[in-house]
Amino acid sequence: MFHSPAYINGTGLISPQETADPSRFLPQIREYTDDFLSCIDPDYKEYIPPLAARRISRLIKMGITSAFMALRDAGYHSSLSTELAEPKQPDAIITGTGLGSVEDTERILNGMSAGETLMNPTPFIQSTYNTISSQVAIQLRCHQYNSTYVHRIFSFETALLDALMQFKEGMAASALVGGIDEITVNHLAITRRAGHWKTGPVHNLSVLQSGTPGALAGEGAAYFLLENRVSPSTYARLLSIDTFYKPGTARQVQNHIREFLLASGFNESRPDAVILGLNGDSLWDPFYSQIAHNVFPGIPWLCYKHLCGEYYTSTGFALWLTANILKRQEVPPALLLNDIKPGRLETVLIYNQDRNINHSLILTGTA
Amino acid sequence: MSRRVFVTGLGILSSIGRNLPETLDSLLASRSGIGHLRHLETPLAHEFPFAEVRFSNNQLMEMAGLSPQEGHTRNALLGIIAAREAFHHAGLEKSGTGKTGFVSATTVGGMDMCEKYYTDFLTNDSRNIYIDVYDCADSTEKIADLLGIRDFITTLSTACSSAANAILLGARMIRTGQLDRVVAGGTESLTVFHINGFNALKILDKVPCRPFDAQRNGITLGEGAAYLVLESEESIRGGSRPLFAELTGYGNSCEAFHQTASSPDGTGAFLAMEKALRMSGLEPSGIHYINAHGTGTDNNDIAEGLAIERLFGSRIPPVSSTKPFTGHMTSAAGSAEAILSILCMEHRFLLPNLNFSTPMPELRFAPVTELCLDSEVEAVMSNSFGFGGNDTSLIFTRPS
């Protein structure tokens, strides 16, 4: 558990929902009946010159664009422009990605299966996980701290933890932190064999009621500009973060969450709402319900994966939701999981887990 | 924030040895691990030399005490053996209190099995056991499970500086009071995937790599794993365990120049080394040895060399690249070379830059070419630079 507050002063999210315009908060929930949820392409031209955009693959494009959306939102540098000699820069660029560019990796594997040995180096370069963080740095000409985490559902959380540590250590006053993953037809087909997903197309808005094993796959690119001080664009505060590994029984998970809340300053009280990572998998959603009944009775339970699908860095989508919820004091009805109506929300906790192996907690509060 | 970070355990498995003692023997004998590929099958095996770990996966499984049914990748096997050595070297199996973390680095992850069974993945269920071991986190979790580490785990990937950044993160978690000890390092197996990738970039040398040589013509890829045990001052207090080094400086900087090339003047390398030096509180003259990134590519060695000249001025410490011993262990290079640097300090020697004959016209200095015993080595700098300009420099000093 690490407790070191920072302000969320800019956000950029590309997702299967209408999230690219920071002035609007889920104006209309998108419905899909599909094998997986794909991101809605923003107008990349606004951020990347078309000539450059043709040379880079989809995930990198999504990463650079969402990073620049967050920077623009926070009043930093706004697009790839060579005219700006001294763009305002973050003190750190840190990215979490569970799988990196799946598209580039598959391009190489397909070539290898066909017996090719000589390759165009571009897919290889883009398949390297740190390409997103370093491409953002290259576009900004930012020589500051730069890193990438690649640990399943801990990827984005470790990136956030690293940023909060930078603030506490006095190494940075601002950090651009992202979580990004993509899904492809091939990758879905392969990982379906391992039993992770629904076996056919599903309606996203009813996936949490499906009662069948497997999740609905999704993707997204979220970046946040964090600073150690409040600004005119502040959404919310990031308060504490924790990842925990193979904690054991549901009771031990509950104890761990209670200890986290205690260490974050909740004595007898609870956060004002909790966002849970239910994904429609009938084998694991009851686990969330059990935890929620025992640790979070009497507060609103919110859910989000029916909007963006399941992917390793989906808590980027959840953090974008909490940032907007806390700033606007508005909870879109599509997120409500139980019957408790949200009142004034000062603190919101995000709890996500993957098969009781990896668990994460992100606590946020009003600015 | 003033918590000091000590190195209490080392574990390494590479082409020059299955463990720390074998590695030391090879270093003292100036014995390189570069040769022909024996285990990995690729048409490029005949075109380039490699620094392959000499054991097959079955032999590694035996060394790790695992049964062949478990779906282990080569990456995980290499990592398990090296991390376990570090863990035992530090005597951690006997120390019960406090919090222990594991920070591991890799970039190829389980690609060795993925590239072998990719067609099966797409067409049938025969190799499903290898689907979930493809990603970077798999080896980290397998190693953590075998070492019994639960308090904190994560995986880092910044290409060829990955393991140096894993050490950096581990140290910061100790300094910020989150953990008492961290096993940190990296693991990387050779795969056809990245051999093809480096070949497509045209940066593989047809002969064993020749860092800092005027004739140098690229990298020799290697493989292996290396982990360090980092501990806080409180964690080692009252104990009688040996301390191998103190991590007194680190710097991470992004070149922000090009996805695969260094800037001509090595800006990122300079900034990383400068940050590390400033943090250590040492004067440039306090650094007695630099274990350079020194890949042997035209581009890296000029950029790194110029950055060293810029930082150290007229008093450049002895410099060598140990990649002619181990090959470029990519995501494991940072921790492997940190260990070799610490061995220099422990045994008071300087390691030679093998395969060197002709000085580079662009540089004022030439690397160390002979094993220098009885050298004064009180502080060492270890450089790791990666694609994307992810540059990191670490400074270890003799523990006091």
C-alpha cells in the first residue's frame, strides 16, 4: 500500500465508449453485440500528422493520441507540432501495458509461420513494450524519467505507484501516466482456447447478467497528467494505491482491503462508492459480490467492464470514470450495480482482480 | 527517504556460467560464452555467433528441480535458477520478518514457446498450456511462487535497460519504506523472434561483438538471467551476512531522439550517468570503473563514448564492455552487468573488453584490454541503454 496524494489534472481516454471529448461525460452509452469491444477511433489528425500516422501501428497511435489528449486537457502542449521549440513537459512518462502492440507481434509471427526470415524492422520495433512511452517522449523531446510496466492487471497500477513515488521522493512534480492494451481477432481466438472469454458474440450491456463463464474482451488507451498541486483543470485526487498477489481466501482478500482502507485513513467509515471489476464471468463475479457484501455494505457499487470490456489495463477506464464522477458529482445510471443511490461522493475506491491471483486497489477523492 | 540500499545476494546464469562461481571462473580466465547456437533452431544460426546458455530446456528443468509437464518457458527456467541463487546467496530463506518484493524484467517473455506453437494456437488445442505463459508476467509469477514472495511483485520492460530499471524500482521501494528487501533483475531467453528483429535492423555482427573497436559491426545476442538481492539498512542490522555493495546512485533518462538509434552526442546516456553521479555524491574521479553498455554497434559506442568523455572530462576511469563475454543479454543485461561490476569491486579487478584491437578515431580513450588484478575499485558505474532511448545508469560503492 502506498499513500501519497497527487492531483489528476488532465485525462485522455480512447475506448469503446464516447470518451475522446473531455468536455462531455458519457453522453450516450454505446451498445454492441460482438465478440469483443473495439475502441472508437478519435480524429487522429488532430494529434498526429497523417503522414506520420500511416507509419505507426494502431496501439502506438492510440497511445500517443491519448497521451496528448491528457496533456492538452491539463493545459500542456497539445499536438505533434515542430513549431513549439520548448513544449511544457511532464517530469516523468510512465506506461503500463499488459501485452504491448499485439498487432505488430502477430505480424511478425505470421511472417515467421510463412517461413520468412528477413523482415521489415518496423513491426519488431513497435512490438517492443516500451515503444509507447518512448514515442511520447520522442514527440515531446522529453528527456525525463521514462519507464514501462508489463505485469497483467498490475501494469497500470505499477505505473501509477511509480508516479506517486516520484512525487514523494521529490524527483517529479508532474507525471504522464498511462494504461493501454489492444485486442485483435487472432489474439481473441487464441486466448479463447485458454477459456478466458465468452464463446460467441454477446450484448455488452447485458454481459454482467449473462450467467456464463468467460469475460467479454475489450481494449482502451488512458493517460493521466498527474501533478503534486491543484490546477484549474483538476479532476480529483489520487490518494493511495495497492497491488497484492495470491492473497489466499476471500476472507484474506477482505482483510487486506480493510487494512488498506485503515492505512488510507478510514477508521470506521467507508469510501462513498466502490467501482468493482466484474466482467460477466460467472466463475468470478460471485467473488466480487461476496467481497462487496462483506466489505462495502450500504454504499453504491459501480461497474464498468460492460462499457469497455476486460483487458489488463482496464482500470485506466475506471480511473477516468472516477475522475469525472468526483469532479462532476454525477454518476451515469449505466454504472449502478446495486440499489443504493449515490449521494455526495468525496472518495471512490476502485477494486479489480484477476482470478484471485492479482488484485489491485486505487483510492481517489475530490480535490 | 535517506534509507540506504545494500546488495546482499547475487545470482547469475549466462553463457559463461551456470552460477556465480562459474561466472567468476570464466571472467578470471577471460573465457567468452560466444559460440554457435546449439539449442535454438533458426536459419540465422549459421550466419551469426550467439552467447547461448549451454543447457537445454530439459537440463534447465532438472537444474531447477521442476518436472517437464509444467509448461515452463525458457525465460522462466533461466529466471528461476538465477533468482533462487541470489535468494539463497543472501540467506533470505532464513530471514522471516519484514516485507519482500520481486521486480523482474523481460521483453521476450514466453515468446520462445509462442513462436514454436503459434500455428497450433491458431488451429488446435494441443498446446493450450503455453497460451497463458506468453506474456511478460508469467516468468515473474513463477519465480515469485517458487521463492515464496507475496508482498509485492511486478514486471518491467524498457528493452535493453529493463533489468537496470528493475534494480532502480526495487531500490526506490526500499527507500520509500514500502519494502525491506527486493529481489530485482531480469531474465531473457534467445528467441527466433528477436534474432530476426535485430537482423532486420542490420545490427548483428557476423563475428563476436567488438565494442569500442573501430572495426565493430554490431551486437552478439546472448541470453540468461541475473538477480540481485537489495536490502534496507534496517533489514541487515545485527546480522552477520556479507554485504557485496551499496547502491548509492541511479539515473534514468530518456534520449527522446529515435526509436532505435542513439543521438550522435549521447544526450540520454550523459543525463542518466550525470543523474546517478549526482545522487551518489561522488566526484567523477570517485568512479573507478565503468561497465559500459558497449553493444558493439556503430551508433551506441560513439554516443556512449562521447557521453563518458563529456561527463568525465580529462580523467576517464577504466572502461570496458563485458558483452564480448556474455553477449548482449538484452532485458537481463542490466542486472548481469551490475553483478559483474560488483564482482570487480569485491575481487578488486578490472574486466577486459575482449575482442578489441583498434581504437575508435572518434574517442580519446580506449577500453581496458587485460584483466587487471589488484586494482583500486571502490565505486563502479554500470550503464544500460535501451531501444526508445530508455537509458539508465547505476552506481555501486564498496559497503562501509
